[in-house]
Amino acid sequence: MELLTTNNVWMMICTALVFFMHLGFGFLEIGLTRQKNAINILFKNVFIISVGLLLYCLVGFNLMYPGFEDGALGVFGFAGFGLDAPVAADGALDLAYSEGYTYWTDFLFQGMFAATAATIVSGAVAERIKIGSFMIFTVLYVGLVYPIAGSWKWGGGFLDQLDTPFYDFAGSTLVHSVGGWAAVVAVCLLGARIGKFKDGKIRAIPGHNIPLATAGVLILWLGWFGFNGGSVLSADPAATSLTLVTTCLAAASGGVFASITSAIRDKNLDLTMFLNGILGGLVGITAGADQMSPTDAIIIGAIAGAIIVFAVALIDRLKLDDPVGAIAVHLVCGIWGTLAVGIFGALAGWDQFVSQLIGVASYAAICIVSSFVIIYILKVTIGIRVSEREELEGLDGFEHGMDAYPDFRMNEH
């Protein structure tokens, strides 16, 4: 009982840290975009976590953990609507559910992860998507696609049943790439912001508050202590300590090497590239944080940081407008981190690398197809893009009727 209490308290602390990450995502997104859209972005981020938890309660949790029977294909299962905690013979909560946490803690911790996938998409489509269309997409993607895809590994599905099971400790693929693939599809169908690509040239559209974006990244780094640390699923001292060390080293390495690479390539010390390098290192280590040595973590983070610089440039050359670099950070580095499990650490080996490739391909397939179907139907029915006037004047006034930074001097007289 005492061990369960200790483990459960740690899991609840980690749940709170993952929840705190949504503030970091919000700060990062509004900081890297223009002030005329700040309310719109904050509304999306608050909506995502709120509706995400409700959906995960109603259908998501039991879609993701359906309890696949022996011999099942492990592709789709559903354990029923709502939450139904296991109970002991005396009617009390079954404390034998897990040595690491109770049923309720399990639901809440996993529910915080579920909303992150749509948050990634939010950054990529910022400043030009209709709020109603984004809300419908969030409901369908977080409520159905994410938990079904998650069941393939974390729910004991077919990827977990491979001879050499696919491995994704805390979600480089299951969370970050799931959001990243949808972001690519959304950006392609939505088109670039007005003025981003003009006369064949790439024009930078600066964010309005880089200090706020910096605060957002540091909050995300802190939140990753819960994201990865909680994924140990207990308070085991050795496992949690190693996981937090590898997580932090990869983040630091990612930021430093992104900055160095950017300085060599562009002849300047770009703070935004440093920030995205930190996030790239965090995403990269997430698949195998519990399996890596400190040196492995530094190498994985360094490669992720360098990848960020070239991925951002490639995405621009492909005329894909991603205001916050979400595709480079969450998709490209998510793929890298997933494959790195087969190259570095305790699980390294050819069989493991092949399983990682199968996992990456499987999630690419379900995410690309499902997100395309959802967003394309929205595009040809109610539309997904705001009008030119709304985009130029800002979404805050048109979609929300308010301003994030009102000029009180206008009301003095």
C-alpha cells in the first residue's frame, strides 16, 4: 500500500507537469505569431485540453486500452463508453489495478497526452484556419484517431505483438508524429499565409513576442519531466532518474547544436532556432529515454538539433507555411527519435530498427489518411480558411470580438 501511494503521488505530479505543458504550447505559439491572432491561438489551446479530456473520458480511454484478446489482430477494439474503474470484492477501488498507479490516475495521465496531438497541429495552421473547422477536426482526431492509433502499441495492439515489439517509451511517434503527420496534411490543404511566399521568395513573418515564446519553451522543457518521467509508470528511483537525465541532456544538446548549425549556415545566432532545437532534442529522446546512456542522449539530441535547421529550410522551400516549426520539431525529430531506438541504447539492433520502421510507416498511414479525409471534407463543405480580409486584419476581432492587447488610451475620452 505504501509503495502504491508513493508511485501514485509521483504519477499525479507528472500529470500536473504534462498539463502545465499546454501553457507552454500556448505561449510558444502566440510568441512566434502576430499579436492580431493571439486570442484565437489561446482559444484553440484551451479548447484542445478541455474537449480532449472529455472525449478521452467518453470514448478515448477505452479505444486506446480495449483489452485485446489473445489472437486478436490488434488493430481496433473498444471496451465501452465512459470510465468504469475496476473494483474489488468488497466494492472498494481495486488497488491491484497496478503497482504504479490507480485506474483514475492512469486515465488522467494518459488523457493529458491525448490532447497534445491536436496542439501540435494548432501551431502549424496558425493565423489562417477557421476556428469552427479546427474545433471539429480536434474532436474527431483526438476523440477517435489518436486513441485507435495509440492502441496499436500502448494498448497491446499489433505493433506490440511483433516478434521484436515496436518501442516508443513516451511517444516520439505515438504523440508527436501523430500530430506532425496531421500538421503536414493540414498545411498542404490550407495553403500559406498571405505574404509568406511572394514573387518566388520566402518572406519571414516575425513573431510578435519572442520573450513569451522563450518562456513557452522553458515551460515545455519543465513539463517534459512529467511527460517522460511519468512514462516510467512508477516512482522507481533508478528508472526515473535516468529518464530525467537523458531527457535534459538531449534537450540541452539539441538547442546547442541547432544554434551552432544555424550560425554556420545563416551566419547569425538565431534564438528561435535555439528554442526549436531544444524541443527537437526533447522529441527525439522521448521514444527511448529510459533505454539510453547519457552519451547516447547527447548524440540523439545533437542530431535532432542539426536536423531542425535543415528541416525548417526544406519545409520553406517546399512552400509549406508552418509558423512555429511544428512539422520539423514534432514530425521530423519524432521519426528520428523513433528510429534512434534501433541504433542507440539497450535495444539497439537490426531487428529493433526494422520494427521501428514498421511503426513509423504504420502511423504515417493512419494519420495521413484519416487527417486528409477529415480536413478535405471540412474544406469542401464548410471551408477551412478564413477570408482574405479576416486574415489581414486578424482573427481576434472577427472570430472572437476582442483584442489580446487592447489600447486603453482609446477609451479615455
